[in-house]
Amino acid sequence: MAAAANAMNPTVGPTTLHMHGLLFVPHCMHIGNPATILFALTSTSILIVVDSWVIRVVLWECCCVYVHGELLENEDTCLKPSECRDMDFPGGKISFTTTKSFLPGSSEERVPCYRVLDEEGYSSSNILEHVISKEVALKIYSGMVTLQTMDKFFYEAQRQGRLSFYLTSFGEEAINLASAAALSIDDVILAQYREPGMLLWRGFTLQDFANQCFGNNAGHGKGRQMPIHYGSKNLNFITISSPLATQLPQAVGVAYSLKMDKKDSCVVAYLGDGSSSEGDFHAALNFAAVLDAPVVFICRNNGWAISTPVTDQFRSDGIVVKGQAYGISSIRVDGNDALAMYDVVRSAREIAINEQRPILIEAMTYRVSHHSTSDDSTKYRSTDEIEYWKTIHSPITRFRKWVERKGWWSDKEESELHLDVKKQVKHAMDEAEKQEKPPLRDMFTDVYEDLPSNLVEQETSLRETIQRHPQDFPKDIPL
């Protein structure tokens, strides 16, 4: 084939490509004086028959082809570059270019972070101040204080041996309460483990929290789950699971079912920056984008995945750019700004429902607390760093300054709120400790109507083990 082509045109240079019967002409080519030439012109190529050889000349860029010294295609009649560069491959619609260029690994220009209130509680927009009512603002603030107080008492209870485990939301109260306020009770929540404020907003009582953490018979989970793994069917809050990111593909599935049923609601899935390193995160984003599922992903980028900093997790500009890669509209917001969080989540919900498509929100914040009661974060970060974020960038302090400046809050109300919440939390903990523990048999019930033989054997084996080693088992669990 190459020999025939060269016989046709001895002037063909090294830039001409011969491959599987295709002659790619980069720019302008002159065909010599072959014995017999027949041709057919199509929109994208010229078929030339030379004796028994068939050559397809693909018009590349703005090429000109000469036959017997005559211009077959000139500048006016040949395909223009704009017409040549778009093409629908099975893998997607693309545009051609003659410029070889690799996309940069990470853009030097960072995605800006949306903010309404600065650290002193001053608003950058008077218009945005009116998106939230006094009633909603004060409920958000009191909820933030309540969550912080509950975390303090429950954390200390674990240190005293009254709880087996606990995990706080210190520094992330605005993400909890402000996002909750922007949603409807009909919106389904699939949280991670640092969003108890969502339940608090929806009516989950301090007693409900205490019962679950103490694992008593009054708890919703009947003591089967470890502390802080809350759930409530009535409040549309799917039970928390420990493995990272497993809730994300499930959230897309729930959202798709809402879409099929034409429900006027969406799904909100919470995650941390550490979850973005899990495969389920990427599967969920792609799943949501392809199905146009009405789901809002809210990622708390608090800088740490237990002891792993974000700099050891990814080189990209945070989480927000990952949404764009999957075709999802995304935004970065100051997660310590309750007003900005409320505004962004409210808008994201409207888009998800009205336009039936997913949204990704990256909420920038800082995990003031240790990861959990099983962690000592001072081993991998300085106390000065923690104190800086705890004091200078406190979301509670910032929002309090704003509601006070609005004339909606006073020092007297602040003092009364703290005293009242402390009493409520102490009372809830005392009551939870008084409740009886679930009986041993509850470990095996509530799944099958008739207990299968393998579970019967397990229960029998467990009881025999307890009889042989009673010192190794709690005394307050009814057998």
C-alpha cells in the first residue's frame, strides 16, 4: 500500500501516514500522474481508485488535494477546521486539535470558598441576611450549643467508664445544624458518624441519644449497635454504619427511587474527607451523575482522616473538583459559617429536586476534637493548632456574634440556655443508666420470624460459654 502511494506521489514527505489502507494527509498534497484515477468525494474524505488500489484520503484540518495538476479542493470549498474537529465517538463527543497538550495535574487557581459571615460575625451581604428568619436562626444556634454540650458530657462519661465509646462533632456544629435547617423532614438522610445535629434538629431527644449510647432496652437499636450509631425510621435518618463511604452508593439508590416515584424530596449524604479516598465515593458520584439522581453530597473537609492529613490523601484542589470530574455541579463553602451553610444547602436541595440531578458540597472546617475516644490527636498535630481553630474559628462563637448583632440574642439568654441544656443532658444520662439492658436473646431476634437452626445453635453455645466463664461477661444483662 505504501509503495503504491509513493508511486502515485513521489513527493509525499515523512508527515504522510500510511496505515491499513488509509492515507492521512496533514495539510496539502499533490498527487502525481498515475495511469488511471477515479474518485468520489464525501463530506469527510475522498476515495481515489488507482488501478487496483483503493486509497481513502481523509480530509485533515483544511487540506487541498490535486489530481492531474488541478485543484480538487481549494480553500473555499474544503472543510473548515471548525467542521473537522467535532466528532461523536462511542466513548463521547470530542473536538480535535493539532496542539499536543497535557492537562495539568492540578490547577494553580484554587476554587473559591463561599462565605457570608466572617470570624467576627459580620455579614458580607445584607440581602443574604434575609434568607433566614429569627426563629430558624435561634433554633440553629440553640441546637449548636446543645450538640456541643451533649458532646462534652458524653465524652467525659466515656472517660469515666460509663460509656464504651464516643465520638464528638466539636468544630463542626454549623455543618450539622445549618444544613439540617435547610432541609425538609421528607428528605432522606444517610449520614456518616459526625452528624447527630441532623437528628437533634428533627426531634431526636437527648434521651434518645443517651439510650442509644448506653445501649439500654429503651434505645431504638436495643443495644445491638455501638454508641453513636443512631438511626430513626420516623425521622428519615438511615442507621449509621462504621465502614467509611458505604452509605454513599446506597444514598444514590434511595435518590433514584425517589426520582422514579416522582417524590418532592431528595437524599442528603454526608461524608468526611477520608471517605473521598474510598472507592464507594467515586462509584457513588458516577452513579448519581449517570442516573441524574436527586442527591446532595455534603463532604466535611476537616483536614484529617483520623491521623492522616489531607495532604497525604490527594493532590487535587480538595474535594470540590472531584464532582466536576464526574459531571456534577459542585461548590465549596465555609463550613464554619452557619449562614453560608444554610444558604448553600437550601439552594442545592432546590436544584436536586427541581432539576433532578446531583450536587456536591465541600464544607471547609476543622476537627477540633480527637477523632474519637480511641484517639489522641496530640500525637500527630500540635495543641496550638487545635486551640487556634477552637477559639479563632469557632462556628458557634461566630454565629452568636451575628444573632447578637441582629438584636435576637442576649447574655442572659445565653446563660439560661447553657444551664438548661446541661440539666437536660445530665438527666438524660442518669435515666439511661437506670434502664434495664436488653436480654441476651435480643441478639438473635427481630430478623427472622422463626429462628433458624444455626442461630439456635449460636445462642445455645453463647449461654454455655457464659456459664463456664461468668466473670468475663457483664452482670447487668438479663440471660
